[in-house]
Amino acid sequence: DSPWTITLLNEPFHVGDTVIKTMNRPDPQGGILERGFDLPDAILPSYLFVTLWISDMIPKNHPDLEKGLYNNELRINGQPVVLLNKKIDPPEGPGIQKVSIQVKNSVLMKGTNSLSIIAGASGSNLDDFEVHKIVISKDRQ
């Protein structure tokens, strides 16, 4: 049973709706980052890891999050997995943070799956952040 990895993103993707000149990609690319991936034909693992490299996201314990604002969500096959902000340490800024999330197989399917990162909002204003890399693997990265 050999370990495997799938790289879904390997360049900055600006999730959000505002031009931010200090980001690697100043122009926003939309409020949702979505990527498909195929699981190997072997048995469905009991869990896998999604590892993300993220910058500029509103971090945990921020007052807006307590109000239900700007909660950025990771979904697999449309199923909520985690609020990403809860994995981000203060302060908010350009420093890239590596976040590894264990995903149970109850949200996975044999064959083609989808991963979505959905920007949280305050009214119509989306949180703006960058996802620099996404790796799915059987072992923690």
C-alpha cells in the first residue's frame, strides 16, 4: 500500500472580490476555488489529508468570526469539512501558513471528487485571501 499525493494547486489563487496590490495575484479570481480529483482505484482510504498553504485569511479568534462573518469553508463533494479560519493563527497577513486537515472517508467517493474553498462574507463583501498550494495525500504532509 504505497503512499500517494495529488497536487490540486501549485500557484497562488486569490479567493475574494477586492483588488489587493500586496498579494501575489492582486486581482481576485472569484469567491470559490474549486478543483476536481480522482482517488486511486484501490480501496477508499478511511481518511486522507488535505494540506493547504494559505495567506491573508482572517485568523481564528477574530471578532468578526464570532459574529458569523468571513467564515471561509472547505468542502469536499459539497459536504462541509472545516471552517478554515479556525486553523489560521493570528496575525492576518502575507505570511503563508500550512494547514493540514484530516478528512474522513464519509465525504469521499471512489472515482471523481470535488474540493471547494468558499470565501466567507459580510453582506456582499467577501474575505480576500490567497491559497498558494493544495495537496491531497494519504499521509500528513
